[in-house]
Amino acid sequence: MYFPKVYFEDLSIGSTQWYWDFDDNSQSTEQHPIHEYVEDGIYQVIQTVYNDHGCVDETSVRVIVHPAI
């Protein structure tokens, strides 16, 4: 069974650090990560961003993964 890769794009302005939690025990600190889920399901992905002034912001998105045939 093949699971498609999910491409995430950071749209924050002024951020200097990124943290992504993919809700499957995987994380990334890349600005624009690519993630492959190995099980179908519904995942709540959380992106946390930081800037050089100590500000922190967070956003989340629901990702629904279906296996490709």
C-alpha cells in the first residue's frame, strides 16, 4: 500500500525557527517539511513558529490521509 507524501508550507512572516508536530509521533524543524504518513487516519498537525524577539505563534490544520491505490 502506498501513502502519498504531504507537503507543508510555512506562511508565517518574520519567523526564524519552526516546529511541526505531525500527530503521529513525528516532528520536524524544517521550514517547509514533507511528511509521509504510514497509516490512514485523521491527524491534527500543529505548527509552532518563533522569531528573534521571543514571540511564539501556533496554528493547526486537520489532515485526512487515505491510502493511494
